[in-house]
Amino acid sequence: MSNSISVVENSPSFSGNIRSRLKDRTLLFRYLAIINFIFGAWYLQWRITNSINFSALWLSIPLLLAEIYSYLGGLMFLIGLWRPIVRWVKSLNQMTPPFPSSECPTVDVFITCYSEPAEMVEKTARAALDIDYPTTKLCIYILDDGNSPEMRSMAEKLALEDLQSAKLQKEAERINRDRIKLVARLHQLEFLAPEIPKAEKLLQSFQLQVQTDCNALSQVLSWLEQLKRPSIPQKIWLEFQTVIAEGLDNAISHAHKKLPSTTPIEVEVTIFSQSLELRIWDYGSAFDFEEYLQKLSDKVDETAERGRGLVIMRRVADHLSYTRIEDDRNCLLIVKYYSPIQEDYSQGIIDTIAGYLQGFQQLILLLNPNHRQISDYLINERRSLEKKIYQKELGLSELTRCRYIARPKPKDKPHHAKAGNINYAIFSGETSGDFILTLDADHIPQPRFLQRVLPYFYTYNLQIGKYESNQIAFVQTPQAFYNLPDGDPFGHQAHLFYGPIQQGKDGMNAAFYTGTNAVLRREALISVGLQNFSDEFTKDEKRLDEFDLVGGVSSNSITEDMNTAMRLHAAGWRSAYHHEELAEGLAPDDLSSTLKQKLRWAQGTIQVLLRENPFTKSGLSFWQQLQYFQTMYSYFSGFFTLIFVICPIIYFFTGIIPVRAYGADFALHFIPAFILNRLTFLAASWGIPARELWRAEQYAIALFPLFIQAIWSVFTGHSLKFQVTPKQRQAGVYLQLVWPQVTIFVLTILGMLWCIYRFAVGDLGNSWLYLLNGAWAVYNLSLLWVIISAAVWQPKSVL
């Protein structure tokens, strides 16, 4: 599989951060698939119209239905492979433009466990701690559904070791240095704090508040006279008084015309060494001052009693503006320049200092428009510093990256197994990462995991020049195993699924989430989970008690992963399949554990079909519906496989055949369809070892009793419980678990031996027909043998 993984770091021609294209030989596969559809339909047409044995309808009709089922299943399977895409991605630290390390999202690693040995989980947790990612942005959570004291002790030990590691010690020193700097800055503010009120007391003498009263002008002019400086020419001062009077009159007579007389008007004068500034704040309605000035005449009507103010102000002032500010007030600003008169040196210094103070005050308040006074700004800055210091101290206390969560499990309350375990961690308040990496207890991640996967969740926006989150809800990577014995007797290698099948689903935005080795966006998981919980709550208000267990990952099935993916897709979120092995786990190495795992998958999938049929679920595209339904449809194959394997046996012992014509006409229709089917499958699975493909085909047939059991248990309403797949070998021989397959196997051999005996004594007619059924029987035996041999398989003893 590693040969099919593209490492973009070795591809200098690779441009952009993510690229995708159709898989090699897709066009060839499509041609073969179309021809395969046609020849398969031709064969079925012939079967229906020319080959039904009407004297044995009880057998011929079921066989025909089995063939029709297989054709439709193959049709959906090949459609699902129609658009397989291969993705290339640059690692997070090699993206173009560079992804700012300060903007790296926080990631929580959820290691779900129940009864696994603490030593196994420790290996996974240690590997997760070694993931190449900023230490303060990564937390590893051991979600222990079994609440084991050994697991808790292991997590605490690992947390202490991690805190003593060089990289965390270095991070602690960095955080502490930042904290010391912030504390020093806070002390500086505290030193300034006593002086600021004194300066503001001086500056307040340049500010006055009056009410909306025509008599307020005398109060303002009296106050203004106290501010007069010898350096200001008398003519300039009189003009300045005039504009103050006109500005105040404008606020009283126009802006506050319909407002109560108690409405305040604030006046502020700033005296600089070469200019005078006047600000008058009122609470009037918004007003397009510039447009009004453009329409205003430059002539002053000397006979008019009112309406001359703006003309006078525009003529006298060097700068005039009237703007709306953030607190829903209007500010009239008037600036008047002057050439200072020679004055007493000491008094000039005092006036200059006062002007500088006013200028600094205006600058500070201009940069911080939410504050009225410098002291307000200092108070806010002090609070901000105290908050930052607290965050640094909190950061020091939260440097522990390995954490343990064991949820409470009260009696008489549904716990929802793995889904409930994950959801409790999400809603308990102990986790907050932007993304969640889910790992089974035995799956050991590689250090580059997040570097290779996180780029999928971001798109560079050229307009604003930064990376933005996109609509990718989850990225699934393959499952791989490091404990597979030679020959893979239990068929765990899944290069067909984690390859052409997932790539085909990815091409239709329907990649499956498989529960481990995947990164999910918390926002998507919670928003969709809460919406589904809301829908369920409207049907049954008693479910409120389960809120913290069902609001994220789906708890509607014992295969929570596929159902969660379907809900995310239905809500409009997208997915991606990254074809690179980034974690390895333990596969069950005995038949009992393997069958438990496969039974749970089958039962859970059928549960989803009954509870959330993809063809009735709004939000899914037709191709997404087909992808999900095809998986569900495949588990009904057990009933039809039973028909395929018993037909030769029936013929051996009774001579009854389900097909009327087995001659050249049968060969003409069956053989081309069969060969084309094989060629199409080989084109779709190119690059996967033939031995692995054969093993997958063997188990697809040999597990037919398990598929029947799964269908029967779900449709009859049997209570289904999530069973954790054992991670340690369960010793023993398991022929009792495969007695249906053994029975079919033995009956097939007995039937063949019976026919050989009849041939030897000369009592066998139509020998070519028996030979054809014999070939069919040998094919069935080769398929069933895999599970019988797995039942007695034992690992090689180590001396």
C-alpha cells in the first residue's frame, strides 16, 4: 500500500497545497464496467426468458433471484468506484504560503478504551504525545469507559513523565518569561496610576458639560475666559469665542430641538502652541453634514435672525467637521490656527505642557474610542494584563497534556458504548480542541499524523491573504495492522476498502468515517449532533437525560461511525479520504474476536438502514445515498449465498437442476459475462495483491451465516449491545462457531463422492452436467475453506 502513497515533499513540480485527480486506469475501468453492465443484463435476460426450470420452481426461482441480487449489487459497487480520486497534500509545516504556527488549531486526541490492558493503551498514548505538533495546542485524553484504576494510574504516570520532558520544560520556561514581562508591565501601570488622576484633574478644566438651555452660552463663555492664554492673539480668541457660541447654538436649537432640556452637551477645548481645537458633543440624530455644507451659501445674511451659524463657522474655522461616533453621539470639531505672541517664558512652558497633555490625551482616546478618560483606558488595560497573566498561569497549570476521563455510568440509563464515551468527553467541559483525532486503544499514530491531515481543513483566501476554515468535517485515513500473521488467515487486510472503495466514495463526497485514525472538526460534530438530538427530543422528551451522551457522535446504531458520517454529509459538510497509513493497530488474531467484530459491523449497518434510510434522508445527494445504501445492501447477500452453495449439493443427491439449459447456449451467455466481471474488478483493484483480493472474496462468501444472523437479529428486534473487539488472542479451536459452513462443506464433499461412486458403477448419466456442478462445488469449497481453516488456526509457537 505504501507504494501507492504520494509523498509531495519529493515532487518539486507540485503546486498549491492540495491537489486531486482521477486514479490511474479509471477510463479503462469505466469502459469495462459499461460493457460488464451490458453483458450482465444480457445474461439475466436470457436466464429469465430461456433457462428457468419450471418443473423445479422452488429452486430455480430462488437461484434466479440470487443472480439478480448479485447483478444489482455489482452494479452499485461499480458505480461507487466510478470516480476514484487520488489526493496529494503538503504537510502543514510546508504549506504555501506558510501556515502561521501561532494560528495552529488546538487538537484533542481521543483514545477510546474499555477493557484493554493499560500497557496497550500506554503505547498509543506515548505515540500520541510524540505527534509533531505545538505542545500547547495538543492534548491527549484517555477515555476509559471501564473506569479502571490501572488505567487511571497509567495516565497519571505518563502525565508526570511528559511534564518532565525537555520540550515541556522549555515550553514552561517560555510561558513563564512571558508572564514575567506581563507582570512587569502591570507594575508600571500601578506606578502610573496615582499620577493619572492629577493630570486628569488639570485636563478636566478644559472640559465642560451643560444642559440644553439657551442660557448655557453665558456659562460657557465665562468658563472659556478662564482658559485664555497670553500667547493667543485677541482677534483669534474673539473668533474662537464666536464659533463656540455658534456651535453651542447649533446643538441647542437644532440637534437637541426635540430632546428634553436635561439632555447634556459636552464642550472640550484643547489649546496647542499654534492651534485651538473645539469639540462639542450632542445626542442629535445622524446628519449628512458634508452634503449640507455643499448646498450652503458662502454669504452671511446679516438680517437673518437664525441659520447663519454654519456659514460663520465655515468662514472662521480652518477645519470644520461633524461626525457620528460609536456611542451614538455627534461630534462637532473646529480647528483654528494662530501665530503665538511672545510671552513670559515660565508661563509658556506651563501652557505648552498643558497642550502636550491634551494632545496625548486626544491621541490615546482616539486610539481607544471606547474610553472617555485616560483612567478608563488604564483600568481596562490593567484588567487586560491581569487576564493575560492569569491565562499564562493557567497555561502553566494546564501544560499537562495526557489526561484521563472516566465517565459516570449510572444504572437504568443508556450509556451508548463508544459513542457515549466520546460524547461525554466532548460535553463534559474537560475538552475544547478545535479538532478531534479519534484513535482506538491499540492504534499507534505516527508523528506526522496531524501535519499530513490538518491541511485539508483550511483554504487560503487570496482576497484577505490568510487561511480560512472550509467545509471539511472529517478526514479519514486507512486502518493498518502490525500484528497480521503470514497469509492473513482472518482477512483483516483492507486495501480494497481503504483504497479503491474509499477513493470512489471520496470522489462523490461520501468517504466513510470508520471510528479510528480520523480527524473530525468539533464544530461540525457538535452542530450536527445537537440538531439530531433536538429532532429526537421532540419525539421523546425523556431523552433529555442522555444529552451529554448523544449530542455529538451518533448513538443511533452500534456502528456509530458510519451513521455519524451520513449525518454530517446530510447537513452539507464535506469529507476527505487521505490515502496514507498514519497509524497501525492490532487486528483480532482469533476467529471468535473476528466474528464478533464483523457481526457488530453488520448489525449496526442494518440498524442504520431501518432507522435512517439514506434514500429518505434529506440533505444527501443521490450519489451519497447510493454509496450508503450499497454498503447496507451488501449484508443481505447471506441469504443468496446460501442458495448458491446448496444448488450443487441438491443436484448431486437428487439430480434436480435449477437451470433448464446448460449447454452451449448457457456457455455463450454466462462465460463472457463472468470473464468481463473479473476483468472489471481487476481494473478497479489494480495494485492490490491477488492473494488479498482472493481472501476478501472468500470471506464475502464464507461469512454468509453471520450476515443472515445480523439481518435476523435486527429485523426481529433483538436487543443489540456494543461489544468491544478483544485485542488479545482468545485461545481455542472455534469449529462450533462455523458449523453451518462445516455442514455445507461436508455435504458438498459427500455429494461429490457419491457422484464419483455412481460414475464408477456406471449409474451416472449426463456426466458433463455433473462435471459442471462439480466445478461449481469445488469453487464453493475453496471459498468456504478459508473460515474453516481460520477456526483451527494457531499461531506459530516461539521456542
